[in-house]
Amino acid sequence: MSTFDTIVLGCGGMGSAALYQLAKRGLRVLGIEQFPLVHSRGSSHGHTRIIRTAYYEHPSYVPLVWRSFELWRDLERETNRELLVPSPCVTMGPPDGELVQGVMQAAREHNLSIESLPAQELMKRFPAFRIGDEYTGVLERDAGILFVEDCVRAQLDAAKQSGAVVKAECPVLDWHANDHGVTVRTKDETFHAAKLVVTAGAWATTLLRDIGVPFTVMRQTMHWFEPPNREAFGVGRFPIFLLDTDDGAFYGMPALEPRGVKVARHYGAPELSLPNEVNWDVTEVDAYPVRAFLARYIPLAVGPSTGQACMYTLTPDRHFVIDVHPHHANVVVAAGFSGHGFKFAPVVGEVLADLVERGSTRHDISLFRAARLTVPKGP
């Protein structure tokens, strides 16, 4: 039986960050991943992710975004890689809608620099958009694009450079914890450690069933469109965007080599019970609602497209779960990142390392306690 200070289950965005932070602090740490490293069967792939500061989901996220920016830049310097490209972000929708109101609230509470843009001014500034006068926009400059696979790879490489051990293609059969430590059993080996971190993405539906949170899984598809005039959609000319429509929220970002304009719908798909219910094949049927969205709001972006599937792991309120396990003080959990979590990976890793070392963190994670979502047991 191999023994470590801490074992991390799942080495995607959050797990690789936790692995890096723990190894950097001098702990002997093991990361276990069921797939090949930096794979496309989870939630940390698809070439790019958005990082934005005026966070409509809740103002409590803003300080965590600030810290994430710092840590992504630190990781760039440490690994000598470009991981984050600055790009303005514009949020559009009805003035009283969830997205615009949420961005404005976050900006007020944290004194963020934003600019309100009426529809006509927004289209003058960014000619690719076609929105009605009933819409308004909010522009923020403190935003950017993360290269998602490169970010995960950089965190894993930095973790291994600091002494972490990583076992890939090693599915976990089960784990157990008691006052003396934790045991993780895989098909070929059994591992023991003082502490355990569970960052298993959609597999939290089974590996974290005992914490009482009703996690669900949502299949999502990302699409890249090759516009006739790619130059018009380059970084600096075309922004990151979030657009609140009658058909739901859509997001996108500029064309980055080797791909075109990335556009996807946020939420709006059925909620599934388990990750093995996800169909990973992407067809033109998946692209249809996104293509219809573009035809209405960004017609110059319409062109040939490619697509890729990924998963959201959802909580009922769409906020994260980051906490000490309710039944095991030596187990720390991070799950339910609900389709907007990747940008926070480095600060989540920092928080998880804090919880492992001392059971608390300087970061405010009160919004993410598991108890808020615990389903009461029947009589």
C-alpha cells in the first residue's frame, strides 16, 4: 500500500490546481485521474474559457476572480507559457435582466470600472452585433481568455516539478475515511493518506453522494464558426460577450488561432443524473440553436462550424460546493462548478490546500458551504 500526505481524486482544472498548491507547500501528494491527462471527457477542455471580473452570478465571486488573475499570471511566469489573453467583455440584455443587473451590482459593491452602452452606442463600438434598442450593454476591461488545456497542463507540470506524483488512466473504485486516514482503492492499487481532496467533476454524483447535495449533469456543446471576414472578429476588435435573450443566455469570444469565433448556449439543456448519460457526439442539430442565435444577433459570424461536447456539474442554485466533508474532517470537497468555475481554478486550489492544512482559509467561501443544499432525509 502506497502512502501520501494527501490524495487528490480528479486532475482536471480544480484537481490540478489543488495538486500544485499542495505540492508547492511541501506535502507528499498523489493525483489520481481516471482518463489520460488533459482529456476531453469532462469539463476542462474546449481550447478557451472566459475570465471576467464584474461577476453577474454574485458579488462574492469578485475577490476570488482578482486572486485568480494573480495566480494565473504567477503560473505563466513559473512555467514560461502564455495562458491568459486580455480581452474586453460586454454583457448585453434587458436593463432589468439577470445578467445586466448582476454585473451592475457586482460593479457597485466592488467599485469596478465598467461602462454602460446603449444599444446604438454598443453597435457603433462593436459593429458585428445587431441588437434592439430595448437592450443595453455593460463593458468591462478586466477580462480575458484562458487557454484551458494549457492551463491544466501547466498546473500539472508545476505540481510534478514540486514533487507531486500523478497516476493517469487509473479509475477509482471507492474511497473510505476514518479518524486514522483515508484509503483509495483503484483497479490495480490501493493508496493511503492522511487527507483526501475530491475534485472529480461530474463524478461527484457518485463519489460524493454521501454529502447530501443533489448534483446533476448537463451536456453542453461548444461551437466554433469560421466567419467570411475573420479579421473583423480578432482579439481587440470583437469582445468576449454574454447576451441575455428570450431563448436563454449565450456567450462567445473572439477568433483565436487555429479556431474561429467560439459561441455556445449557457444552460438550457436537460439535467442528467450521471456522467455516463452524456452523448459525446456533436451533430448539426446541436449547432442549430447557436446558428439561429448568430443569424439574429451576430450575422457576420455565420460560417462553417465545428463542435465539441462538455459537461456542466450543477448544483440547484448554480453556486459551487467547496467545503470540508460533513462526515469526515480529513476529506475536502470541491464540486458543482455549474459551467462557470474554470476561471477560479487556481484560487480554488489555494482554498483546498488551506482546508487540507488547517481546516480554514482566508478566502470567503461562505457562499459555497455544502449544508445550504443538503437534502433532508425522510422519516
